[in-house]
Amino acid sequence: MTAEVDFNADDQRWMRHALALADRAEREDDEVPVGAVLVDDRGDLLAEGWNRNITEHDPTAHAEIVAMRQAGMRLGNHRLTGATLYVTLEPCGMCAMAMVHARIARVVYAASDPKTGAAGSVFDLLVDPRHNHKVQVQGGLLGEEAGQRLTNYFRTKRR
């Protein structure tokens, strides 16, 4: 995991945007509050998403997948070379492998996922030497804030 001082102002801005999308997931759709923003190599917004798997009855509709699907459609390409994905929760195995296949350049995540995290917490799929593409990983940006949203969401659900 990388210290917050290693993140630049654009990283902060895009993660704040992802956190706002996470809030929308919870507020508008009663989904687990995870948001994702995909930015091209020039720093321009390509796509965004939030968890939609409950709403769409789709186990693959995680925030990252939603954003990558939108970007692929927008670009007319399944490769998202040079893009950076900002996501409020460490990617799971499904999302991590989709990032590898899409050739995402970098993922920046907020909160670690000690149960299913695939960017270093439980698995390390994004940089596995057996893949022909490695994704640069930086974690912990606004992690406490994102983690608190998730804790509050699940605490409320258990009541």
C-alpha cells in the first residue's frame, strides 16, 4: 500500500468523485457503496460507475465493471490501454482480471478488502508475473473515509 503523500491532486480529485458515486449507489439504489471512475492517459474522464449488481440482478455489475463497459462502448474498443481506474474498494478477483484483460495501466483504490481483495490484500492478481500485462497498483487513498462508508452501510443493513 502507498502512503497518501504519494498521491497527486488529480488522484485526490478523482477519488473524491468515486466516493460521490459510492454515495449515489447507496442513496439511489440501496447498493453497497462502491464507486469507480475511469480516466484516460490525458486525465480526461472516460466513464464512471457504481455497484449495480443488486439493482440489475447481475453478479458482474460491480462499479469497476460498469465503468469499464461504458468506456469500452464509448471508445469502441475492449482495450483501455493507458487508463487509470479509481475505485473506492480494493478490486475483487473478477474485477482485477477484467482490468488485466482490458490492459488498464493503473488502479488506485481507497479501502482495502481483507476478505476478497485481489490487489494485494488476499490475492495479488494485478501484478501476477504469469500475466502478459501488469497493472500498477496504489491503495489507501482516502481509505478510512471509504471504509467508514462501507462499515456504516453494513451496520445499517444488519439492524
